[in-house]
Amino acid sequence: MPARRTLLAAALAATAPPAGAQSLVQSLNNLAARANAGTIGIVTGGIDGTYARIAADLAAVLDDGDALRILPTLGRGSLQNISDILVLRGVDLGIVQSDVLAYARGRRLLPGLDALIQYVTKLYDEEVHILAAPGIASLEDLAGKAVNIDLPGSGTAMTASLLFEGIPIEPRHAPQDAALEQLRRGEIAALAYVTGKPARLFAGLPAGTSLRFLPIPMTPRLLETYLPATLAPADYPSLIADSPVETIAVGAVMACYAWTPGTERHRKLARFAAAFEAKFPAFLRPPRHPKWREVDLAARLPGWTRFRA
């Protein structure tokens, strides 16, 4: 931004009277300072995922002109979102899966991550969806078959790496909307998608479709990281006829950089946190996403450090 303003000042100086140019540049500088002081950038997930809808709700409810403006950005998965929080200009917050720190720590992907990333609040639990082609009844039936697990580094890819341990699938890495079309054409056997139900991705599937969600039985190994959950007919009427489908879930987290107290970035996040808490009841009413009703602002998150204003 400073370089951009320097170039603008030079251009104006060459084409306008000096006094006028200086006045215009000062006005633009003042406008930029006001806008940036109240803007919070949040990196989310894909356009069909729940993260993007949660961020849209944040923008709608918390908008307060120049005092506070939420600017959502579509992200490329939990691991990339963590990296963006660390290094990308304009990103103050990110929505990620709660297992991303353990995943990065175990693989030594981002040294010192535990001291650099904190959480503002745990949001809700995200269900694991495995949508499969006809003739496939279990995860084991996917051995040797093409399964889309989203983009590399995404939360879905992280979860799939654990879920399919011992089941030698052929992983594919297409965006979820493209993967759904591939599944409908019979080009892949299944797709994995970790997102809060009901997922907009599946909303357009017609009644009577032959695609079905696979059950994911809870095992002692999965219980170490995930929670038991279900997908109900009310969530997906065109995909679940009667009995709920057993699955697993992982927490969604609103994360931030561990800014030093007293810095401008820390103060800006503190203002956001205060407004978020004060207006939280508005997130519990329509037309906000039903997942907000699962949020407990006091919930603690093992393995994470809370951001404290």
C-alpha cells in the first residue's frame, strides 16, 4: 500500500498543480487509514462449503461501516489457511479444522506453529461426508478405486489420510463441485467432503438419485481424534431415505495469529472479538446458518491456546 500511494502521488504531481495533488493524496491517505483500521480479513473455504457461509454471516451481522468491516476470502483448505494467517497480508482470521495443528505438528510442516497460532472460538462440529456411486456399501469397497479427497492440504485431505489408512484408494484432488460431476458421470467411485451439514454442494441432487452416503463406523483409532455424528434424512432428503447414516465429525475453529498485546493488529482483533461476543445472539436467528446454534463461546479446545484480548 505505501508503494501504491507513492506512485499515485508521483502521477498526480506530473498531471496536476502541486497543491491540488497534495490535497488529493492526503484525502486518499486519510480514507485508506480509516478503511484499513476497521477491516478484518478472514480466509474461509470453498464456495460450496459451510466456512464461506459462516464468514458471510460474520460480514452481515458485524458490519459497522468504517468501524468494523469483515472481508471474507475463499481459501484452499485448513493447512493453507493456517499458512495464510501466518504470512499473507490482509488475513487476520481463518476458519480451519481443529486437527490441523496436530497434523502440521506431527509432520513438522510449520516449525513453532503452536506459539504462533491461537483460537478466538471453537465454532461447531463438521461432519465427514463420503458420497459414493451405486454398488458401493462400505469404505472397504473403495479399495483400489478412485476417490476424490479435495485439494492437497485441505481439511478433507487431512481427514481422509487418517480415515483411509489401510484402504488403498486412488486419491484424486479435484475441486468438490467438479468431483461431484465426475461422480455422477461414473468417473470416480466416491468423494470425501468434510463440512458442516447441510452442505450446499449436495443440495442440487435430485430425488431418486442413485448416489448414497457411506456409513463411517466409529473405531477406537478414530475416537482418538474425532467425534461420533450422524447425517439425517432432514439434512439430505434426496440422499437419505429413512435411517440416519453413521459418520464422524471434527471441530471447526476460528483461528488468528498470536499478535503481541498492545500492537495495532492485536487491538483490531480485540475489537472484533468484543463485537462478535456482543452481537452473538443475532447469529442464532434466521437467516443465519443453523450451525451457529451449535457454537459455545466458552468451549475450550485441547491442544490450542486461546486468543485473549
